Amino acid sequence: MPDHAPQPVDRQLPTDEGRDLISLVRDIAQREIAPRAAEEEDAGRFPREVFTLLSETGLLGLPYDSEYGGGDQPYEVYLQVLEELAAARLTVGLGVSVHTLACHALADFGTKEQKVEHLPAMLGGGLLGAYCLSEPASGSDAASLRTKAVREDDGSWSLTGTKAWITHGGVADFCTVLARSGGEGPRGITAFLVPGDAEGLSAAAPEKKMGMKGSPTAQVHFDGVRVPDGRRLGEEGQGFAIALSALDSGRLGIAACAIGLAQAALDEAVAYATGRSQFGRPISDFQGLRFMLADMATQIEAGRALYLAAARLRDAGRRFSRQAAMAKLLCTDTAMKVTTDAVQVLGGYGYTADFPVERYMREAKVLQIVEGTNQIQRMVIARHLVGPESR
Ligand SMILES: Cc1cc2nc3c(=O)[nH]c(=O)nc-3n(C[C@H](O)[C@H](O)[C@H](O)COP(=O)(O)OP(=O)(O)OC[C@H]3O[C@@H](n4cnc5c(N)ncnc54)[C@H](O)[C@@H]3O)c2cc1C
């Protein structure tokens, strides 16, 4: 291997346990995830068995309390694990991030009894989660959601409506669902934990997407789905605050996935540029490409530093929502830029499915859209700077 062949990222980790986790994840990624990524993405195959393996290995509950089967890991470690998974295959990294997001409402707002009953199976019992906030007519304006939660005479709830764009829609074992139990606006929303096989719950055919074809994204229909009050998470009307709290942490997951994807693209670009010759020299000799690679590497390091700074604030119990929005914005824009530049470095070959960079470029686009588009991240950041809009 030449000296300049891409090396594994030299990570700063706070503990030996964190270092061991990264080694374990790299091993799983190299053996079980990366080798099948291109073929399965092409075929639109969801690697459910990989998620079962990650669950059995303790990698589906890393940032949660070990009392309920979690891994007790700081976000600083959990996010770097996500980065490694996303570098191997975005469908897996993003899937773990969404699963973690789906566990947030119960882990942070559930009662002790609810956590004892449901959380161990979610964090390490092989179950896979979905987070159901978006709807066909309510995306960025999530507080306008219309799925109804009606209280029945026996005290249970009946959920009716359609959720849209649900990652793991149709394959999830449980869904964290935001529904309207009261009047208009954010205060009328309540969170529920709904089993994936509940009567009246069904999923449409997966969307035909530009990328991440192995990750099922589908509408989920609720047709009078009965949910006991014991599966209500938090107080009535607290659902939107719970959803936003989950998204603050989830955005850090998206940021880490974006940097993993960008790193994978840079590694491909470096390997190609040092192996390909034109004009009698490796193309990596040409300053035009050297500067491009240098910029790509610099943007990745900056993104990693920003998401880790936000994670360390979170781990210290400090406020981090402004930094999470900044990290999501910068890291996903970086992934888009770096993957596009990687295609350029590979020239015509970069535009073919013989190399993974065209897939990385298609995959990067979705990261600028999910969990709040990058316009919405700018709105969040601006509100922290100059307060809410005056209208
Ligand atoms: C592959 C995929 C997976 C997803 N997974 C999930 C999931 O698991 N769970 C879930 O709940 N949702 C999920 N989503 C939905 C995602 O969060 C939404 O697509 C996103 O929030 C944007 O909503 P929208 O698509 O309705 O766009 P819209 O809100 O209609 O926005 C359209 C455009 O208008 C812009 N815009 C809107 N409002 C403003 C404003 N005030 N100022 C400036 N610009 C604005 C947006 O930035 C965007 O460019 C997923 C989406 C995709 C594509």
C-alpha cells in the first residue's frame, strides 16, 4: 500500500471503551456492510439482518442508559460510530440514527414503568424503530400536522391519518408517532409509542428515490389504530416539544452520517487520483486536483470538529440546539460539495456505477433535506441570533 493510501480516520475518543467500539464497528463495517453496499443499493434491498446484528452487538442503543439495555456512551462516541457506519453504507448509518431518534421520546420523556416495559427490546432486543412526524401536507411546518388522536370512552386513543416519508415505513417494529390530540398549533400535539403490527396500521409501497434505495421510505397510514393510554409518551400536548427535542439530537446524527459519507468519497478520490495517470504523470501531481483534494479534506475536518463540539456540549448537559443546527447545515452541505467534487476527480469513471462516488453524490442530497431542511436549520440559527420573526 503506498504511503498516501487513505488511512482510517485518527479519532479522538474519550475512553478506551470508545476506542474499542470504533474498532468493533470498523470490523463489522468491513466484513458485513461495505462489501454488499453497491449491489444492494442498486437492487433496493434493505439489509434488515445488519440491523439485527447491530442490535445484538449493542450498537442500536449506544447513547442510552444501561439500566434499560443501552450502551451508556456519550454522544461524542455514538456519533463517531455513526460516522463509521455511514462511511460503509448510508442506509445503515442513517437507519441507526433514525432508530435512535425513535427511541428518544420514550427514553427521555417516558415514565419508569414505560421504560422498563418497552425500552430494553428497543435498545438491544432486535427491534427497529421509525419516527413518524412528517405528513403529506406538513413537512417543514411540522406543527400543522393533522393525524388525529381521539380519546375513547375506555381511556385509550384512536389514531387516524397519514404520515409521509417515514424511514423504515413498512419494516419498523415500533413507531414513535406525533398526533393531534387537541387544538391547532404545537400545543395540540401528543406523542405515542405504537407497535409496528398494530391493527389499522399499514404502509404504502416504498417511495422511488434518487438514492438510499436500500432504505425503505414510505407513507404510513393509521386507520383508527387503538393505542392504550399507557403508550402515551409525556403529557398530553407535550408532543411537539418532545419532537423538537428529539430532532436536536437527531440532527447531530445526520451531521455525523454526512461526514462519514464525505470521508468515503474523499478516500475514493485520493485512491483514484494517485493511481490514474494522464500526460505521463499521476493526476494527483496536478495542482488543480491537489487543491481540490485539500479543500475536500479541510471541509471534512471542519465539519467533524463542529459536530463533535456540539456533541461535547450535549454530553456536558449544556444547551446545544443552535450548534446542532449549525452542524447539520455545515456537514450536509459539505457532504454534497465533497461527493460532487469526488465525481469530478474521477472524471468519466466517476459518472458510472463502476465506482461508488456517483452513488455517494445521490445519497448526499437527501441529507440536506431530512430532519429539517437546511433552510430550516438557518431559520433555527437566526432565531438564536436575532430572536423569532416579527410576524
Ligand atoms: C428519504 C427521506 C427520509 C425521511 N425520513 C423521515 C422520517 O423518518 N420521519 C419523518 O417524520 N420525516 C421524514 N422525512 C421527511 C423530511 O423530514 C421532510 O421531507 C422535510 O422536513 C421537508 O419537508 P417537505 O418535504 O414537506 O418540504 P417542504 O416543507 O414542503 O419544503 C419545500 C421547500 O421549501 C423550503 N421551505 C419551507 N418552509 C420554508 C421557510 N419558512 N423558509 C425558507 N424555506 C422554506 C424547504 O426548505 C424546501 O426547500 C424524510 C424525507 C426523505 C426525503
